[in-house]
Amino acid sequence: MLRKTFVIAIIVCLMAVAQAGAVTFSEATGSDLPGRASGGAPRLVAGPYVQNMTTTAVTIMWQTDIPSTAELHIRGDDIHEKYRASGARRLSEVRVTGLAPGTSYTYSLKPTGSVDGKAEVSFRTFPAKDEPIKFILYGDTRSGPARHKQIIDAMDAEHDISFVLHTGDVVNRGSELESWVPMFFTPARRMIRSVPFYFELGNHEGNSPYYFKYFALPGGERWYSFDVAEIHVIGLDSHGARRGCAARSGRRPACASRFDRAL
């Protein structure tokens, strides 16, 4: 029997490339992250949120306003595990492995000393066999967080969404760290805790290192692919190539040739 594979390519084609300013991401002091400088109990600023889902693994990330450790509990029919994030950090991630395909799990996160967290949230691993898959494609959410939240609420009202593809321009200016939480993580908070989002760089991210810190994407993150049942998704970044995708002199756009190579 011939099996059909659907291929989805996210190709971000830019006519102009915004240059990021000199930025840092200091986990040692947290001096460049939004929130209190020190003291008091840690408070969740972003997340927890799920990333890089597969049939047997998932990454769970979160950010607190001051450096802290945390405990992550995973529960399911085949697992009851506790993970501890080592070292006090403001942006943390844990890779959970050994899960079963197409299976629902619950998790809870508790930053040490925090009154936040502990509420149980569920996610479902990708299926290993062919079955109907529902996903959402959207993007350019860089302004209007109130409107973005309305869109997220409508998306979250849909049942059995396996993943979300975001085509880029997550924030208005990627080099401004203070914009990431209010423009993306706060409006999307409810959905990102259960459904994995996959992103491609837009020109408004400007190759910001914050993009690569906040998101745990497959492979090299800038160029990647992943499978969900019979769907093969390819993310192609034209931003790093420093050129757009406009066809010249009757030739195929540069993005098209990169897509051919990825296939």
C-alpha cells in the first residue's frame, strides 16, 4: 500500500533584514531580564511551556523573575517522575524522555520557594502511527497583544490541536528583551503550556539571540524538520542567508532552491 506523506514548508522570505543590536543573556546575574533584580520569592514570568515534542519526548521551559531552582513532576499511566532543574536560573528547560507515543500526560512545575506553579497541565505526545492530525498555522503577532490573546483564545478553543506553526515576527523588535513576555508569552500563556509551538525567524526578530534562548526547536533550530504521523514539516530560514527570495531575471527564488535541497 502506498503511504502518502504531506510536506509542509515554512519559508520566511525577507526583502530586508533588520540587524540586531549588541545584546546579552546573562543567566549568572539576570541583569538583562525583566523582573526584580534580587530578593523575595521567585515568580513565574513566562511559562511553563512545551517545546520540541516528539513521539517519546518533550521539552518543558519556564522563566522566573529571579534566579531559582524548580521541581517538575510528570505523571501518566506509564510514568511518574520528578525532575529538578539544577542551578539557580531565570530561564530553565528540562528534556523529558521515555514517554509513550500518542499518550496524554500531566505535569506540574514548582519554582523553589514560589507561590506560583503546582497546577497540573496536560499535553499529548505525537502519535507514532497514521491518524488525523489538526494543527494551526499563524504568524506576525508582533503588535497588539490584546488582539493576539483573542486569537490564542479562539485557537485554544479548538480541540485536539497537535501543534502550532508560527511563521515569524513574534515580537516587534527581537533585540528588546522586555518585549518578549508581554507580546508573546503573556497572550499565549494558556495554549503554550499544553501545545508545542514551532517558529521561524521573521525580520522583526532580527537574528536576536533571545529567539534561540526562548525556543527549543529541533535540530539546528534555524533550519529544522519534524514528523507528526504522516506529516513532515520543514522549517527553512532565509533570514540567516542575508537575502530575500525575490526572483530575478526569470530565475526561481532562492528560497525555492533551498526547499528543494531540504527535500
